[in-house]
Amino acid sequence: MENGKFVSYLRVSTARQGTSGLGLEAQRASVAGFLNGGDWTLVQEVLEVESGKRKDRPALATALKLCRKHRATLVIAKLDRLARNVAFISNLWSPM
């Protein structure tokens, strides 16, 4: 069971996936399963329709700013929804 504040970041790669809801609902369910009804606050859910290859992702930047502002933890369904390479992930906490 988790506690604290969280910002949920959900990403799909194509507009078709975004409008169909496919993938987003599975990600939401995964995040909810992780948090599992603990004593927590979901500050905001941030959605992005963008390729994981791109480094300039405005919604991810927004999610990270929200984490800093609210002293919250970023929560994702799967690591591949965040990025496709380790270098990108390792540089996430530097200013975007």
C-alpha cells in the first residue's frame, strides 16, 4: 500500500490509440493496482500522445513540474511508457 502524493503519467504513441482509449485504460488500471487504495492523493493525471523516441515531450515536462511543485512521486504503468532509452531516463530530473 502506497502513501503520499502522486502524479500519473500516461502515454500512447499515436492519436488513434489516444482517441480509442486502448492502452490508456490499461495504464490507468496498472497505476490504480500499484497504488491499491492506499493513503494517497492523485495530484493529477497527465496524458500524452507522442512517440517514445521524442525527447521533447511537453506533457512529461508538465508532469515532472507538478511532481516538484507538490513534492509528489511520478507514477507510470510501465517503463516503456516513460522512455525507450536509459540515457533519457537518467536525465529526467535535470531541468527540462
